[in-house]
Amino acid sequence: MLPHLKVPNSSRGLVWLVLFGAASVAFYRVNDRIVWDVCRRERRPYRPDWTRSIYWQWRTIAGGWYEDAKYAGLLWPKAAATAAILMASIGSVLAGILDDMQG
């Protein structure tokens, strides 16, 4: 990192937290639109609290969710939101490891 751009470790953690929070909101919003589209296509009632449903939890994890995203026209946003979550998670861990290695 450039010496004149050095950020204190406590501030860096806050930056990672904000990035992860933004990625999580994007991830939720994309999944919400996919659920809405699936409900519309399958003539199911859309419930705003779908995240509490075992059915939807299983359906998003068990596979076929990217296929549903494709049908909803949200494949790229879903892939980008997933990548953002992974980058924020892995990036914060790697930054912590690199900070520890530097002393």
C-alpha cells in the first residue's frame, strides 16, 4: 500500500464491513426479485418474508437457482451479487492476513 494512503486497521475493518453490507443488500434484492418472478411464473403467492421459509431456503441452496435467475432475466445481477459477497468476504480475510504478516 502506498505510504501516503495508509489507512488505520480499525478504519479498514469498517470499510470491509460497509462493503460486505452493501454486497449483502444487493444479494438480497436480486434474490427477492428472483423469488417474485418464480412466484409469478408458478402462480404462488409472494410473501415478503420468504427468507424465513424452509422451502425457499432449500430452493435457493439446492440448485437450479441460477436457472431461475436466468428465466427472470437476472443472471448477470445474480452472478455479480454473488461475486461481490465472495470478494468482500475473502478480501477482508486476506487483508487481515496480510496485515498480520507485515507486523
